Amino acid sequence: ISSWRGKDGNYCSDGMPHVTKIERKPKGVGAELKDAACAQTKVIIALEIQEGKEAMASKDYVNEYTKAGTATVLRLTKPWHGSRRVINGDSAFASVTTAMACHDKGLHLTGLV
């Protein structure tokens, strides 16, 4: 998960689809971005801007899986479904549900659950 805070880090919301505020954080995180990166090249290969609860509820895989993290992982890795690639997920995304969903899509997941 990354965040974009706008020009000069001013946390302006102009032009952002959704500004995230996490209760336990002293400052808003700006526009929240979730990404997938290649471990070999260290290049971000997929990026998803979080658009708020209602908008995200209409995205692919949300109705099939109860965990939002699982749906996010599947959307970010969709071009590689069936490739048998290995995904390394952090604790926000790694779960038994996500591992099983990845397996069903022809991927493998490692991470702390």
C-alpha cells in the first residue's frame, strides 16, 4: 500500500477520486494506492487507486470473496492468472482465503497468515 499526498505533500483532495483517513493515524494518507511489483526488476507492474467503499464494492472478485484483500490481489494479478507465478504477500494481503483463490487462478501465494 502506498499513498499519494498531492502536489508538494499538501494533502489536497482536488482531482483525487477518494481521500483516505485512517482513525489511528494523525494525518490523512491522501489517495491510497495498492500495487503489485516485480521482485526481480523492482518495478510496479499493477496499480489500483482506492475509490471509497461503495465504488470498491463494485470491482471484480468482490462478490466471490469475503475478504477485500483477496479481491485486490486477484485484480492486481489478473494478467498473470494461469502463469503459476509466485506472489509474496504481506500480512495485509496474505491469508488462507487469498492463497486458495490464487491457487484456483493458477498462481501461488506466500506470506504470513
